[in-house]
Amino acid sequence: MADLTTDFVGIKSPNPFWLASAPPTDKEYNVRRAFEAGWGGVVWKTLGAEGPPVVNVNGPRYGAVYGADRRLLGLNNIELITDRPLEVNLREIKQVKRDYPDRAMVVSIMVPCEEEAWKAILPRVEETGADGIELNFGCPHGMSERGMGSAVGQVPEYIEMVTRWCKQYTRMPVIVKLTPNITDIRKPAAAAHRGGADAVSLINTINSITNVDLDLFAPEPTIDGKGSHGGYCGPAVKPIALSMVSEIARAPETRGLPISGIGGVTTWRDAAEFMALGAGNVQVCTAAMTYGFGIVKELTAGLSRYLDEKGMTLGDLTGRAVPNVTDWQHLNLEYVTKARIDQDLCIKCGRCYAACEDTSHQAIGMSPDRTFEVIDAECVACNLCVDVCPVEDCITMERLAPGTVDPRTGRTVRAEPADWTTHPNNPGSPNYVPAGQTAMVSEPAE
Amino acid sequence: MTEAFRQGGILPGRLGPEDLSRNFSDLHAAFDRHEATVAADRCYFCHDAPCVTACPTSIDIPLFIRQIQTGMPEAAAKTIFDQNILGGMCARVCPTETLCEEACVREAAEGKPVEIGRLQRYATDSMMAAGEHPYTRAAPTGKRVAVVGAGPAGLACAHRLAMHGHDVTMFDARPKPGGLNEYGIAQYKAPGGFAQAEVDWLLKIGGITVETGRAIGAGLTLPALREEFDAVFLGIGLAGVGALGLEGEDMTGCENAVDFIATLRQTEDLTTLPIGRHVVVIGGGMTAVDAAVQSKLLGAQSVTIAYRREQSRMPASRYEQDLAATHGVQILTHVVPVALRGDAQLREIELAYVDGDMKPTGETVTLKADQVFRAIGQKMEAVEGLAVEGGKIAITGAGRTSVEGVWAGGDCATGGEDLTVTAVAEGRDAAEDIHAALTA
């Protein structure tokens, strides 16, 4: 069994699976259950400043997007930060941490963007014995209307300023949680880095309206005929999160900054993908809210077994895919593939044909007996047939060996990679050939 | 189980009302909304889908399943009815295991097809329960068409003709319209008076008059119909049942399976319907299975289907054979009846084993039999003046007979299997051809 013990910015946990700051970590009862189930750590649901706590709506807080068989693919929420008194939360945090000293206890905080407010709360959190803090600069609903949450996360200068205050007033590691509701995730990450953040965590939820009630003509979840945008999470947001994590992992300004990966982690595989793109651990919420805390057994067993099969440690996994994330212009244009259909596996549904014939390149032929075959002279290797085929591995992409002729272009595939930067159609390329002129150097494949 | 259960002879009330009510309720329970959604989610929306090709009425199955997925079962029903106005009954009685569901790519992939039949029922029931009839008639054409036989072929034909604005008069020999839907299929496939409810719903189109108790040879003649109407469609089904050709066939207990089924279907209180303690059904088709299973469900102690060839050649589908076996019906193969014994009341039947060439092997078996049901196929009663081919009315194209102005479809005509769904397709297509001829 691979060792899943994790040391994330000095915070130790028996495994890299933390529960994200969210409803599952709002109180002692839930967190104890989570630790009993085997979770490596929690980020306690966001605490606000002392005084009357926030209130939540008393109607529905969540909206859902479903796949087949009502499988929850996306969840949206309009819940605010904890609506329990600060003292109660602090007391519970202290008790739980005392009883589970081996688990990571990180406390999420969101107070007004004033130095005094942060200065006031930090010692009180520190006093609980918590291992670290996470700054909630992400909540896209409700709190942002009051100048907190994503309203801060969308202004890099504020991120940097608040992070600096926190580093100044506490010895605890500071994790800055980023909102994805921005245009370039590298900017807020770099600001956190400049402010001295020990790590960033991402993504928080995405502005969303999951559904519209077509009788009430109101967004869902609907509160007395009205709705507000909420924060979207769950498996549907994973691709967005992966991309943002990878951007931070490979940007020169933030390279090496520890990342806690969040966004739709549901299985060990999701977790491994986040870690391969640079995350040192992951945080989970929607999967637990959908299936309960028991999923952590699958997460730990699966990740452990995967690492064993690969002969890797957890440390080897983190960032392993980062060097392979590149810009489009560096993709090898001499990598020529063609779709191949395994006739033994084919169930003759014809979805590949419909997709290719109607929406792509007319590169799949259909015979009267419903045999589907790829027409190499038309196939651009777009992968759509692979993606729509209901049978795994029935359609695969096969690389044309160097030296073979691509029947679509009539060109011989070369062994040496060549990309857009050297392509004659690229005005920025040394081989650029303006329209109407003939190429002086032989072109690489398209 | 009642006292009568263990008594010999042909007796009513072998089972009590509760058992009978349970035995003759829906063979396949209707889907509720959740079940329908889960089942619909399995459809791949195949291109040029094999299930559509396999459906004699060419219902756009992937489309209607997608409409169920999107919460529009009524729209799904419209998709079905556009091709098959008896889609409700076909959803119940179609041997889907040899049609759409056999062709389903998930049958190839997992041996578990999308449950198309039950989804079709979910959709059609939704619209019919709401009382909605989605078709209206075109402007009146002033043309009058006679449809003889109010079974699936006749009903489909009449509806389509009425839709095109023609006035239709339907004739049927029986007291109720519906044909085999009403008289000829197992009760548990369409309980709750569905056949009549479907006819009532279908007639909502308007422009169709039904005259029962009238048939060719029973007050109607083809020349008179041709004289009175602009076109004639014959959907008269099959009537005559072949005899076994054995002595003693006139004994009490020797019956036609189709008559037994028809009586059962028309019996309000099944505790009054007599059934033998020991029943033997001769034949191997759907009718044989329907008679055998229903005998068992009425409380017969032993029921045997006696079929002359190997089991794989039984015309009843494998699914139907398994249904019989599940109900405790014994299937005896390679046997032909050679003697019936009893006094006034049948007591036993002797069967001889035969080889593949129907030659007796010399071995025989004698079974106790209070009742023997003949299910050895029906014959068409010839209509004077019409060319016949292979014992059926010869047709070309969309149901055109040898006589101008006369069309035919369903079991009485050549072409296609003798299935409800095939009859619907033939009736519908003949209607289109009649419409084209009348408006040319």
C-alpha cells in the first residue's frame, strides 16, 4: 500500500483528501463523522466576523444538473458562510482538533476587507490549535454583494493586501482560495503569491443558474418566485478547475506555489489528475454531499493502488503532467492519426457515422449491413467519433508511422516534430510564405 | 385454490377470485415516470436505428424515447401514433423480443435491450389516459369507403382514411369491434378492457361508422359493397380452424383454442369459466401458448403443449415458450395426436412420436385430457371473385387485390407475418393507396 501521508505547506494529514469548506464542514457533528470515515482533513466552513451571524434563505439553497438516471453532474448553491455564532464554531474546532490531532484542521475565514477585522479574528482561530487558514476570496453569491468573497478575489491588489495582513498577524500557514469568476486565473494567483501566501486552493464555485422553472419563469433554486445566481460545483466543473490548476502550475510567476486542487473531485482518478497537474492535495465537497462520507474509502484505496501499480510515491505524482501542458502553437503537427474502428467491439449504433457525416468531415462510411469504416482520405483525426461512441475502446486513434503518406493530404509524415511556430502559414514563422508566393522550404504537415 | 381444484372434468372455479384476478392482471406492469426515465436514458439514439427497421410500422423509436427522456410522453405518443394508430395495443402484444428489441444495439452490446415495448406503452398510455386524440379530419372528400373487419388492419385503415376526409363504414361479424385485440389474445396482455378503450379512442377521429354483426356472407357481398362504396378494404382475418381428423373430435372437451380464448376474453367473471383438470394444446404458435398459459392460470392442474417438430421450430417466440414453461406448462415435442378417448366427455389423448420427416417412430404416449385445444392454424374463408395465393387473398403493392377498387390487409392477405403490428402497417398503407386512388 502506497503511503498517502501528506505534508501540505507544513500541514500533515494521513491522506491528501480534505473536505472543502462547505456545508459538510459546518459543525462538529459532521466533521467528527468525516474523520471517523477516514478523511485526511477538513477546511472548516467559512467563519465570519464576530457579531450577529449571517442568515441563510429559508427556501431551497441548491439546484442540480443531472445526467442519465439522475446522476448528479453539477450542483449550484446560494448558501452563505456559516450562520452559527463565531464562538460556537471556534469551540467546536478546538474540541475536534484535540480529539483528532493527526488530521488536518484548516479554518476558512471571510471578514470585511479591513486590516482590523483580520487582525481581530486571526488570534482567535490560532487559539483553537487549527493547522492553517484558508482565505475565502471565492464565494460568488451573497457575500460578494457585501464586498467580500469573490468581490475580493476579483481584485488582485486586494488579494495581495489581505494575504499580507494574514501572514503578518498569524503564524499559521495561509492558503488563498481563488474564484474562477475571472478572466485569467494567473493574476489572482500571482497576487496571493506576492502577498506571501503559502498556497492557493482552487477553484471556488462558478457563477451559475442551473435551471429555469418554465411555469414560474424563474431561476432555480426558486425562492418565492425569484432566484439568484449561485455557485456551481460538482463533476461538471472539473475540466475548468483542471485547466486553472495547470495554468498556475506552469506560469513562471507562480510555478512551485503549492496548490490545493478543488472542483468536482469524485473518484481517485479525479484526484490523481489534479495532483498530476500540480496539486499537492485535493478538496472534496459535492461528491460527499451526493454520496456521503463513505466515498473516501474508494478515494484512498484507488489512489494507493494506482500509485503501487505505477511504482510511484504521492510526491512523484504531484506535478508530473505539468511539463506536458503546453501552448497550442507547440503541438506537433507531424503527429498524424486516423480513427480505427474495432469491428468486433462495434455494436452498430451508427453514432460515429451521424456525428461525422452531419457535423464533421464525412470520414466514416456506412455499408448496407451497418458496417462502419473510416475513410482515411477524409479523416482529420478530430476524435469526435471516439467521444460519441458508447463502447469504450471500440474506436481508437492510430498514429501514422513516419514515412507513410497521409491519404488526406498526400503528404509523407515526418519523424521530426514541427509545429505552428515554424509553419509557412504563420506570419510569425521564419518560414512564412505570403499569399501568392511559393514556399521555399517544404511544408510540414498541416 | 378451491375445492374444485382437485376434481376431474371441466369445472369452473378451480381458483378463487383473488387468484384469478392476480393471474390475469398485466403481464408486464406499466412503467411509472421514474422507471420510464431510467429506461429511456439507456437509448443511444442510433443513426438509422435498427429498431426502426425491425418495426413493421417503422415507428421512429429513438425519437419517441428521446421525447420521453425530455419529459414529453405525449409528444412521444404522437410520434408513435403517426406511424401506428394502435401503438397502445402493439406496445402490449408485439413480440418485441423478435422485432425492435432484438434489433436494439444494446441487445448486441449487453444482451439487455432498451425496453422499447414498455416505453411505448408508457407514452401511449399517457396520451390516452388524458383523453387526447391528436388528429383531426381533412376537409370532406365526399368519398365513401367500406372497411370489412374491425380488427387491427381494418381499424388502422379506417382511421387513416377518416383522417384524409373520407367517410368510412366499418363492418364486423362480432358483436364488438377490435378483432383479435378484443377476442384473440391472452387476457393478461391487455387487461382492463384496453381493446375497447383503444377502439373508442381511435374512433374519436370522427367519420367512421361501425356496424357489428355484419360480415361477408352474413348480409354483405363484395359486389354489393363495390356498388355502394367508392372503395372496399377487407381486413377479415382468418376464421376456419383445421380439425385434427380424428374420431371422437365431437366429444365434449375438444375445442378450438381461438374459441376458448375468445370466450375467456368475453367472460366478465372468470370464476364462472370452466376449465379441465388436464389440458392438452395441439400446436406451437402464439395461440397455443396463449391457450395453454391461460388454462394454467384458470387452475388446470396439468397443461401440455403438444408440438410436432423440435422446439426451436415452434412459431411462438422463445420468450413465449419460456413464459409457458415459467407458468408450469409442459412442452412436448415431436408428437402428433393419433387418438381421442372418452365417452361423451373426452378423457385422454394418445400422441405418437414422429421423426423429422413426420414418420411415426412407433412410440406413443397417452395423456389425461379433459380438454384438447386445437391451435393448428387458421384458414381464410375465401371471398368469391378474389384471387387467392397460398390460402390467402393475393395482393400486390399496398394491399391491392385482383379486383379493382378492393384492397385487403392483415392476416387474410398475403405478405408479412400474422402479427397485430403487421396488420396495422398493411391497413395504414392500403389506406394511403386508397386515398391516392380516390383523389387521383
